[in-house]
Amino acid sequence: MKEVEGENNVIDNMGPEVQQRFDKYTVSPDHNNVFYGDKHNRAELMSNSGSISVDRQGGMTTAILSMLIEEENGKPKYTIDQLLDTNQFQKEKQERFDEIVNRSRKTANDKDKTMAESEDGKWLVETLYKGMKRLNEIIDETAEKIDFTKDNFIYSEEFAKVAGLSSIAFDAWQEINRFEKMMHEAVQADRPELTTEESRRKHVDNMVIPLSTTYQYMQKSFDYHNKAQIDDINVSSYILNALHVKYVENIMRDWKNSGTKLSQYMADNNISHKMDQNRFAATMEMGDMSIRLATLPNIVAVADRRIQDGSLLKNVEYDDVNETFTNFPKLKNDNSDFDVEEMEIEKAAAPKKEPKTVDQIMASKGKWDHVADKIASNLMAVNKNLNMLDPNYNASTQLVLGLVGMKSDASKCIPTMKHLEEFLQKKHEGDKTFYETISEGMKPGEFYGLISELNDAFGDVIDMDNIGRLKPMDKAVYDAVKKEKMNTFKAGDEYSKKVDKYAFSLNRELKQSFLGDKYTPEQVEKDPKFKGGSISIDRTGGYSIAALHMLTMKENGKRKYSIQDVFDPKKFRDKKLELFDEVLDNSSKAGPRLQGIKNQSSRWLVDTIYESIKGTVDLIDELAEKLDFNDENFDKSEEYFQINLLGNIIHDAWQEICTFPELMDEKLKKEYPKLKNNKQRYDAFQDIVGPISDIGGEMIILDTEHNKLVNQNPDQPMQASKFLYAAIKQGPARDMFRQWHENGNGKTLTQYFRDNNLGAQYYAMNNAIGAANGSLEYNCSGSYERQKKIDNLFMNGILYKDLTYTPGKKGTAGVFNNAPTYDEEKEQVVFPKVKPEKKVIKKTEKKAAKKTVATFKNSSGENIPVNELIDYLQVLKQTAGEARGVFADSDEYMDFYMAIDDVMKAARNLKKTSNNILNGDVDRLKEYKEAVNNLKDCAEVYEVYKMKDHTKDKSKEPNKKALNSDDKRKLKIMSRVLHNNRYFNVDTPKLTNEEFLEKSDRALFRLKQGDYKNRKNYIQDSAYALYGQMYRVSGGDDKSVDLQQIMQEKIASGEFEKTLKSKKDPDKYIAPTEVAKKALNEDKMKEMANTVKKEVADNKNIIREVPRKGTVHQKGNDIDKMPKLV
């Protein structure tokens, strides 16, 4: 290495003079007396610091920034060097610090206020924000002066200033975040184009250049260097810091070649995240060497010398894309030194891997996260038996952390996988490897299979032959199982490949081809800049419009791009990106979804979508002409998949054009001049391809559920009900195509479908599926082996080979004939005997009419199909599972989550009744009702638990925490359960007064929140709260009073509802919060108690049957909308 700045010997590149350069540019304890003066001391400041940390660096940092932004005659009054110099402007610094302390103390309780509410808070926030901006300007200016021709530029005066000021910016960032509302206001005033909280917060985060971390690591390394000759130090940490510094050298050189400002480069390239990944990868690579280093006192001086002269890391290389190291330093066998010369040769022969990108890995998380869980679980079992002094203990622990952590951060996947490969080959007990120890408690081949599946998911990042040699029998067993599995799923996998080609929702590579190198699909889904427009860019709307637009472009009267051109991810990527960007730009300019304005952009979108849909319909008709109906398997042809999946994309685009109803209707009036109103025109346009869009959607369902089965992810299991729902309709769909071929009389496919109303007929089949699929669905749900059978049978064209469908009259449900069933005892699918060429439609219809479907009556008198209920519960369980914490969650949420299983068990038992007369089977229906009421109780308990210290609106409850996205997601699930008037509308159980009071407390809590959308829920909660509080005020021990009976009587008679009406405006109800206040008013509750006692004495409180109000809602939502509140 060269000398530092031409004056320091190489061995002193961390010597005193260099350290002094870095010490100059920071706020340290040396500054305390300069700013405190005689007026303040640390103990006094700690006892009363106020809103910001004036007892630490925060107060001095704020004082420095406030002086840094001061101007005199249009120029800065102070330079940053003057403000950090302990010998200059001492009086001014002490006066300013004192002002900061006073403002901090005045704003001790102002953290959640707005600028209008806190003058001193506003001053502090604006000072910090403007000061951080000024620091960034100085950092950018100083960075340009770094001399990159010198090898040791990282220790130069200029870099020391850049890193040190970044650290000061971090201090300021910590302080400004204490005033969240005012911080957003400051950013909004400066950057009005940042319209979301997330974008404003990101802007503030990016104002801190991540070299603040580098500064901390370098200061720690200086400390290690100073102590290396006289004391023990953490050598592994010293090496990790040196690796970070080397990585930063490369980042700085890359920045220099970028032509942008340093602050902008750091933000645009997400350098902060990359630094974190570099550190993580280095820690993983270090592995158990850190344990050995800690036990070798003589290695300290060796490590220090090699870090100083650069030899330790001279051959180390870091792959920034895959976050992997090559030529990482290793200890010699005798622990006397590091191997530094041979490493490069050692690794040179290793084959170059081409692992998947982080985004690709994360996109396929559903395929591997459960595999990582299993490996981690088995590794933890071994780890528990290791002695903490065992050198392998740390490596094992790091591996477990890596396997767990990579589920939320896919950038850890590849380094963890490489670490796993190395760890499994280590000797554990005698000659036994860790692989052998872990696999002992598993089935033959199981552990090898898990590692192989994880390796496949990440893109073949390790050599599985190395793993196979550890236990050859495991590899042989797994290879045999894999071969059998491939044969079982072969037909399904081929089906899946055909669907994936044309499905944006399933094909990440296809999405990426429309995003070029400018965006990633994950960015499009999550980045706020892709939301808020008129088109659902963050889902598949943008891709669908761009693809259809490209498909229908013409040149000299001919299509410019073929369907292969558009759906081949490797072709015309620049053109696809151009079209996607055009859709994105016009979506933003057209305004928010369903609120867009009639401007040039909205008209462009409507014109483009409309013409693209029409042009694609023509393409579908052209493709239909290519179908070979002489081939019995014409529905397996490429054209058949293209037709139906294009129909599904048309549906996606149709949904987007519907967000411009007026502009769309202008088009439809010209297209359908004979239709009288916009509803007729809307219906006609919706049916433009008949059943084709639905068929395409069901192909995607079959693909999705098949792959869930293949992946065997317990958190995302195959849903047999969904699979069978889509599968049973594929035969009738094929028959409709053949019907067109035989009876079309020259009409195009889509015209024939429209003229014969086949779209409605196809949709009506849904009502007949439950009866036909009942046996298969019930017996195969939750069973991997049975699901594997039905998947294989369907994909090979056997499952519904004899099925026919008889349509109902005028769009009503028809009947599926010859549907297969499942025999549990024989463990096989049973196919009905069908006499060839004999039409038995009429007989089948009669039999079908006699056959009953398992149902139960809810409290509104509606007959609910049990199969439909089970489908709903499966979706509920999956949704609740996705919202659950990775390994643990609150007891309240887990109680709710487990209660779903009890409801599911009770629902399945409803199907096991004699003669399907469910309501006569009292015990099982009672069991179901009890399970539902328990589930509702759990939902209520969770609501109270979560909202006890959280709020939806911090402006109203500033002392509570704001709900995060996970909280909101869970509360939405609770609300759906509590307000579901279809599946969970069961009789309320008989409550004791004590149980009533528990419900009263929960109801009172909800009333305080004031968030009601349903009149029935508002009235019921009000009754629980008021009668419960009334009982408490009157002593709470009168056994003659039946609270539930009183409440039901009052609600049923309508008397109670009248008490909730506003006196000023009888058409409105008083606000829920006012009801809560009334319930907590002791005088009013005593008055209410006296009235009730008098009624009881007069024997007026006689229960009458509660009248049923309102019509039954068919979709399971609340039926009574919340009325206006005062």
C-alpha cells in the first residue's frame, strides 16, 4: 500500500494523525464544556431533557445546525469547521445551546402536535430539517474534492469530513423523528410532490448518507488498533470493520464514475441496504472462525499488522449482486497466522455459479419458505445439544438465524445456503458429520430432499454432489422419490407451463419484460409512486393494458407484433417498457381511481383500452379458426390456451376501463346505438368474449392450486374446493367450443358465444358445482395423497371423462351428470357406470331433483350450503394465517386463530348427519353455534386488546400508538367475523349476568372508538354497554334481574332504539362516543336502573319473540347500513 497523504508510514494508516482528522468532524464529549458553559451540566440535563436529547449529542447537534443555517449579508455566518472547532465562538455556542435546552423543555409534551400547535416545536423541526439539507450540500461539495488517485483516500481529510458530517446528520435524523407530525409538515412544505407519509419518510431517511455507519466502524477500528499492542480486542469485529471499509472504497469509486452527487447516488442505489447485506454476508462467512479468534491472544498483533499493511484482505472480493465473498481470509491450521497467499489459487478452480437474483428468490418465496422452516427446526434440535464452548455452536446458531431471517430478507438466502453447505460437511461426533447427525431423526432421503429443494429455489448455489457423498443412500432414496413425483405431476406441470406463458399474475419474468431494467415487479407492487393513479398499476392492470396495446398495433394494415413477440420475455423489452411507462404516465395524470378527471390522459387511456380490447377480440377469433376439432385433445393445443388466457387479460383491461364510466359510455353509444341505456351497453360490453374470460381465470386457478400441491407448503396448502370448482367446468367449456364449430354457421367464436348467451349459461354452472363435487371435495380436502390423485386424474383427462352438463331453464342452475365420488374405505375415486350412447338426461334431472345438498339454517332463516361454509372457513383460516406472526403472535390473536379450527371441525360434523336433515341433528348444530360464538368472543377480545393502547387516529388519541399495517389487517379480519350475517348469524347463547358484563365492557370499548358502519351492531353494542353499566351502578348483585332478557326485550320492542335518537333531530342517532359517555355517567345509569326495576316489579319485562328485520343478504355482509349520526 502507498503512504497516507504522502506523510504517514503504511503501518500508521490508523495512527494518531489520521485519527485526529476523523475526530475533528464529530460532536463528541470534548464539546460538552464548549456548549454547556457554566449554566448546564450532564446531570442537570439528564434530569430534565425535554423533547430532544439535550443530555447527549442531540442538543449540541441541533445547536450546531441552527448556527450553520444562519446567514449574514446573504452568506453563511459560520462554517461547519468553525462550529466543530472547540476554540471558536464559544459564547455564541453556549447561548444557542441554552436556547435549544429551553425550547426542548417547553416542547416536552409536544411530540404529537402540529406546527400550528407548537411554535417552539416548529422552530426545532425546521432547524433540524434545514440543517440536514445544508449538511448534505457540504458533504456533496467535500466529496468532490477527494483524490481517488491515492490508494488510501479512505483515510484522507476530505473523506474524514464526509463520513463525520454523515454521522452528525444521523444524530439530527434521530431528533427530527421525535416530532413525526411536524416532520411531515416540514417535508411537505419543501417537497409538495411527496404526497404520502411513506415517501416523505423515505426522503428524510435519504438525507442521512449511510457513511455515518462507516464513520462509527472506523472509529471503533482506531480503538482496536490503539489497544492491539497492549490488550485483548475483538479480532473478528476488527476484521469485519476492515471488510466494511474495503467495501466502502469500492462504493466511493463507483460513485465517482456515476456523474451524480454523492447523496443522490447513495439514495438511488439503496447503498444503506447494501451495506447491511455486506455486513451480514461477512458475519456469515466468518462463521466459527470468530470463536477460534477469541481464544487466540497471539493472533491480535498478527491481525492488526495484516489489516494495516493490507495483506489480510488483498485477495478478498465481494459480489454485490449475490452478496457473496470469495477469497475470504482463513486461519492457518496451527492458528499462528492467516492464509493470505494461497486463497486466490484455492478458489480459482471453483465453478462459477449463476444463482437467482434476490427479487427472483423473493417472488418464489411460497415454494421455499416452509422448506427453510423445516431445516431450521431440525438444526435447532441439534443446536440444543451442543456445548456453548463448542466451536460449532456459534456457526450453528448463525445458521439458524440466517434460515429464519431470510424469510423476511431474501438477500440472506444465498450466503446462508453456502454457509449451510460448509457446516453440514463438518465432523461432529467422531467421524460423523453434522449432516448425518441431523438426518438421523428423519425419513431416508428427507433431509437431502429439503436441501435440494432449497438449492433449486435459489438457483443451484451449492454443489449437491458434496452433500450426496455424505450419505449416499439419502441421495438415492430422494432421487427415486423425485422421479415418482415428477411422473405423478408431469401432466400438471405441462399444463402449468402453458398457463404461465400468458398469465401476468403467475409469471414474474413476463412482468419484468415490461419493466426492463428500470423497475422490478416488487417495486411496482409496493412503491407508492405506482399507486394513486386511475389504473391499478400495482396489480396487473398496467401490464395487461400494455400487452393488449402492443398486440393490436398495426403496420401497413398488418399486426406489428405476434402473440409470441408480446409474451416472450426476451423479445422487444425496450418497446414493452415504453408502453408500460406510457400507461403509467397517463394513469398518474388522469387522477385517482374512480375520481379521474376528463383530460387528455384519461381519454388516451379509454381510447387505448377500448381499441385494444376490440383488436384482441379479433385476434381471439383468428386463433379460434386454427383450432383442429378433428383432434380429440384440441383443448390442449397452444391456441386454446392463448384464446382463453387472452380473454382473462381482456377482463383485466375491462375492469380498468370501467373506472371511467362516462368516457366508456361515450364509446359504447357508438358501438351499440340500438341499446337504450347505459346498463344495457355495459352488459353488452362485459359479455364481449362470452365465457372465455372466465375459462381463462379458471385455468389460472388450476395452475395455482396444482403448484401449491407440488410445493407442499403447509402455510399455502392446495384448496381442493377451488381446484375442483375450476376443474369440473373445463369439460363443458370445451363442449361450448365444439358447439360453435358444429353450429356456428360462419359466425366468429366470440359472436356465436354472445348471440347464444353462453357467458351467462357458463356462469350459472357455478350453482350446480356444490352438489356434483361434494364427495370429492369433502374427502380430499386436507389430504395430500388424495389431492395428488385428483390432480393427476384431472390433468390426464380422466377425472371428469364421463361428465356432462344439462343447463337449467333461463339461466338457472343446471345439473352435472355422472360426477365421480370418493370411496374412503377403498381410498379411490369411484366413477359412475355410464351406458354408452344412451341419453338419460331426463332421468338424471329427476334424480338430481330428489338429491339434497347438506345445509343448515342461520338465524335469519336462510339455508346455507355446508360446502360453501367450509370454503369460506378455509379462506378465513388462510387469511388469518397469513396475517399471523412468523413464529409467534399475541395470545389473544392465537386464541382467535385456533378457534377457527373449532368452527371448521363443527362445520365438517354438520355433513355427517343422517339423511342430511341438519336442523334435526340438534347436538351437531348446537356444537357449531357454540364454536361460532366462541370465535366471535375471541374476535372481540382481540379488538379490545389491540385498541387498548393503539389508535386509528393519533390526532384524537395522541398518547396511543398508531396502528401499523399488520394491526389493521388483523382488525379487518375480526370485523368480518363479527359482522358476518350469513355464515356466523347464529343465536346468541344464554348469558349469565357475569358473561353479559364481559360483553358490556367490550361493547363500551368499541363505542369509545366510534367506528360503526352498521345500525344493528351500533344498537346492540349500545344496549350491552348501557344495561351492563346500569347493573354495575345498582350494585351488580341482583340475581332476579336477567340482563340478557331485558336487553332482548327492549331491542325487540323498538323501545331501546328510540332512546338512541337525537332530541334535536329524531331522524338521526346520537354518536357512539356519546352513548359511551352516557354509560359512564353514574347519575343517568341510576335513573335507568330505577326505571328497569319498576318495570320488573310491574311484570312488564315479558320476553316476546324477537322479530326478524330486513332481507337476507346473499353475500354474507351486514344488511343494515349505519344511519346518520349527530
